[in-house]
Amino acid sequence: MRIFRLTPEQARAVNEQLARAALFLRQIIQGFVVMARQAAEALQPLSRIREQLALRA
């Protein structure tokens, strides 16, 4: 493993890229959270039907 010394400009550039990458990942995760909520809402009626069928059996 090599260790490199960065100039202040390079360090700022790396920091900016890391910040962009973190934002991108946050957006992806937020998208998954939204999809999971939507899926849970869509499955609620099916869950109720299943419970009603189980009570009848």
C-alpha cells in the first residue's frame, strides 16, 4: 500500500468527490426507502385479506 501526499488543491478535490459520492449514495438509499414504503402500503390490503381468510379457517 502506498501513501501519497496530496497538495491542498488535490485534497479539496478528493473531498469534493467524496461528498458527491456520499450524496449520490444517500439519494439511492432514499429511493429504496420510498420504494419499500410504497410496497408496504400496497401489500397492506393483501395482509388484511390473508388475516380474514385465516380467521375463517
